Amino acid sequence: MDLNLNRADYLQVGVTSQKTMKLLPASRYRATQKVVVGDHDGVVMCFGMKKGEAVTVFKTLPGQKIARLELGGVLNTPQEKIFIAAGSEIRGFTKRGKQFLSFETNLTESIKAMHISGSDLFLSASYIYNHYCDCKDQHYYLSGDKINDVICLPVERVLHDVPVLACQDRVLRVLQGSDVLYEIEVPGPPTVLALHNGNGGDSGEDLLFGTSDGKLGLIQITTSKPIHKWEIRNEKKRGGILCIDSFDIVGDGVKDLLVGRDDGMVEVYSFDNANEPVLRFDQALSESVTSIQGGCVGKDGYDEIVVSTYSGWVTGLTTEPIHKESGPGEELKINQEMQNKISSLRSELEHLQYKVLQEREKHQQSSQSSKAKSAVPSFSVNDKFTLNKDDASYSLILEVQTAIDNVLIQSDVPIDLLDVDKNSAVVSFSSCDSESNDNFLLATYRCQANTTRLELKIRSIEGQYGTLQAYVTPRIQPKTCQVRQYLIKPLSLHQRTHFIDHDRPMNTLTLTGQFSFAELHSWVVFCLPEVPEKPPAGECVTFYFQNTFLDTQLESTYRKGEGVFKSDNISTISILKDVLSKEATKRKINLNISYEINEVSVKHTLKLIHPKLEYQLLLAKKVQLIDALQELQVHEGNTNFLIPEYRCILEEADHLQEEYKKQPAHLERLYGMITDLFIDKFKFKGTNVKTKVPLLLEILDSYDQNALIAFFDAA
């Protein structure tokens, strides 16, 4: 059965956060439901649809930004009480809008995530988790990394509280009281948690998770150890997952999986006979989907997927057909309804145009008076700067509540801008004088009309660190701009992991001196991405990292007065040595640095680079042949006389050129890494081999792995 859903925009509120829109329970089967939504203006709005118009049930006064909205009530009864988290306060409303709860928590940070189960309230701020029962403090936990979401298995089914925290370090932490029962590693930083089928599945222990790099999975949370049931890799390179719901939109009696992503993609997954998810439907909206739920809003009897977007649109994807089959009388009625709707919209538009004209005249008059004051219009920017493991590049996503006019990108470090298929903006580059003002990149993206979201891809070079700046200018008057800054770290292509191969040949860097644990932690934060800003609890900490480009690894263990860094790549150790020395010198701290270099690690790193280098050289060679082969094809009329290898190149010409275009300076990047490895190897021996670099590049141009290794050994 094909799933056909038609879009219907209901109304727009202010900018919304993740998980701030819910549907109130229906009074009867497939009856229309009320929608409740909270926004950044602090307004909670509840509305229903009547004759195609949104009718407000209640609307609160503005206040603090609403970070979460959940429904609650007595267990095993309809969950129709509305709870919102704003700042460090929880407020509760009835379905009619009467406030019955105002609870000021003892959290020092703003609440980021919330889950409600009967009289139990589970909250998390950036690093702190709290459990309250009847507004009394029960349990507390301080996380080692940022908490993105919190959920609890259904207590009526599993018979005890099992809270689960989704943490930024790619770990789900299952709690028991104030302690961690066990940790589950997931394939990306988890951003959202949801109970499978809305109730935890057959066992009540099934938990869905979505990650910031777009992966989706199901885990059974048992009392002893987790059971990984399935996982969907993000093969289509879609956005991160912000919201998940379970609802039978297909109508086959089995709940489907509804997924909303930060690139505006809405997906529906059905389950096959083996209980594996299969994509049944997808539709792209123009901005990130912050909340998603299945229900019935527009018209009785027609199921739909209701979503809220970043700029505050509440939209339905409904099963109600656009063109209805009807008799002669009904056709007249539909036409009359449509006529009434068009005339009502027309009068509303005229009224708005008149108001705009009035305000414009008022502004003109006030601006000419001597007491005129200029006000800069404020606008909200939602940004995300993350490292993609698949292609070792950074994604910069900028989303604005109004249309973007242009975005200026400036960098004081050398970076490459990669092509993004979804990006329709026109880019122009300005020449930069990197010698005198450390300006390596100046690019302007001019957006098409009504573009509210822009995605860029950036690849950095390890060892070269600084700041990337984005100047965002929306299409509003008077002209205004917001600047966002992103740090390009010295080891920018490294990603946190939880396991490394201890059998690899490792080089060791040891630092000792009069520095505190917090000081050394701040240096590690400066050097490496994905390290929590706050120093972890305890006297000693170990972090593992993997280089997303080369697959080399790094182990860092440090405590007060001592830090030990181990890597199978000499260049990583060299970068750390230089940067940490510079940071210590800035703070006038005397460092004792010692290192142990393992000669075998050089050959090991060259072997890791080999398949990538070989592939890129072959790709470059094939692309160079395409023009000549196509000319031959035109001249001869057929390709039968060519050897199979050349025929294959002609057949795949478009794909090869596209791939080559997607990876600018890839070969140069690999050459650069091998050159750095060569220089760093001899730098630790106290020898300067920069004069031998031209000879090394000659060997790379006629690449042979054994000749390269022999050159490294002989130099």
C-alpha cells in the first residue's frame, strides 16, 4: 500500500525548541485532537481546527523561553495535563489553560530535557540530572558530558524507575537511583530518546534513539545488560534526528515509526515480518523539524503526522485527499467553502497590507523627528558545527527564523569549502592577503528567496588552528547581521571513541610540571573536539580519540601535575607537543616534556594512508583520461576497439567526475600528511629534512609503497 500524505499548514507561533509540541488525547476514536505548543517567547498555545481554521483554546502570556513540553497525569489514565520547562522552573496547565503548578527546581542551570511519569519528574540541565517525586528531591547525578535527553521506562510495566540519559559522548547511561547501572555506546551523539511503540514495546524495555549524525536504533534495556535489536545507518547523508514518535499512519494495525530531522526531512518507517524498519514515506520541509506526533487534527477520521518546525510552523501531513470524489450537490458545497476561504484570506491580506502601510508611514515620520531612535531588529539563529566521521569534514548548519539574504564566511586558518548537494546558494570568493592579516578564506553565500536554512561543508588541516566566523544577514529592514564563531582546533579531525587498539605501535608524550588537573583539562579542550568543557569528576581521566581521516588513534591520560599522550601517528604527538608548550608558556608554567618515538609506527601510518592514496591517484588518473576517451568515442563512433578498463572509465565518467569534484585537494591533503610525517619523524631526532621534501614529492608522483617506505628508512 502506497502512503500518500498531503501538506496542510495550520498556524505559526514563535521559534520552537526540540520536543515542545504535543497532541492532547482524543475524546473518541479518530476524533480531532487539540495541539499544544510552546515557543521561545514563553507562550504556551493550545488550538484546534474548526472548518479549516485554527481556533485558540487558550494562550498564556509571554515569559521565559520554553525548552520542553510534555504531557502527564495519573498513570493508566489519559495524559492530558500540560507541563512545560522554562529556565529552572516547571509549570503545569490543565487542558483548558488553568495553571495548577509552579515548581522552582534547585537547578543552577536551565532545564534542557524533561520526562514525566505519574508523580515522578525526571529533569536534566547541561550536566546535572535530577529526579523528583511529588516535587520532592529523590535522586541526583552529575554527568561527565552534556546530557541531550532524558527518559524513563514505563514504571507501570517494568515496576521500577529506570531513567536513561542520552549523553553527548556517544553513550546512553542507564541509572539506578543516583548511580549508573551500566553504559551503552551508540554510533553517534544521541540527541533524542523515545519509547518504542510509545509504551516500550512488548517488554516495556524497548528504547529508540536518534543521533546528531542521523542514525537511528532500538535497544532493549534489561536489568543486567543491553540488547541491540537494530540500527539504521544514515546512508543518504540526511540531517540529525530531533524527534521520534510511534503511530499507525499506514493503517495496518501496527504502529509505524515517525522521524523528524534537522534538515527538514520527515520519514515514516514500517516494520517487516522480521520486525526490521523499512522506509515507507519521506517528505522534505524547508526547515528543521523540532517535534513530531501522529494523530488527527484537521478533520475527523483522517490520520496525519503533525510537526512543528524551528521557525514555529505547525504543519500536518494528512491522509485526507486534496481532490474528493463527490456528487453534484456536494461539489457545489465544496466550491462554496473554497470561495469563502479565498475571500476570507483576501480580506486578511488586504488588512495586513494596510497595517504595514500605516506602520511604514509612522516609522518614516518618527525617523525624521529630532527624537528618533534607531533599533536593531533581533532575530534567532540556530547553528550546528559538527564533525562527520564518514568523510572527515565539518558540517556548518545555519538556520534563521526569517529568510536569509547572505552569509559571509571568514577564516584565519586554511580550510577547504566542499560542495553540498542541498545547498542552492550562489557562492563567490574574495581574494585574501594571508601574509599580512591571517585571512585565509573570505566567501559569500547569496541565498535564494525564502531560504531559511544553509548547510556548508568544511575540511580543515590538522596542526593549523584558529577561528571560523559566519556573518549571517537576514532579509529584514533595517539591515542587521549576527556573527557566529567556531573554533578550528589543532587536532580538529579527531573524534571521541570508547575503545582503541592497544596492540598498535605507539609514540608517547609525557608532560610534568606545576599545573592543576583543571589547567591541563582546559589545554586538552583547546586541542581536541568533543571533550566536555567541565573537568570530569575524579583525580585522573582517560579519553580515547580516533582520527576520522586516517584512522590513527590517540590516548590521553592526565591528572594533576602529569599528562601522558599516546598515538600511533608521530604527527599527532608533534602537534600536541607544540601546542601544549605554547599554552604553558602563555600561562608562565614550566613544563618538563619527554617523549618516546616508536620507529615502527611510521611504517604503520604509511600503511594506513596507502589505500586512500592509491585510490585518489587512480581516481585522478581516470579523470585525466576522460576527455581524451570521449574525443575518441566521438571520432570513431563506438568504443568496441577500447580495452575493457577504458570502456569502464567512459561508462562511469559522470560518477568519476562528480566524485573527484566532491573531494577538492584530497590528493594534496594526503601528500601534505606524508610530508608532515616525514618532517616530524626527523624533528624528534633533531634533524631538519625540509631540503629533502622535493625528492619525497617526486617519489609520491610515481607512487610505490615500498619505495616510499624505503625513502623514509634511508633519509
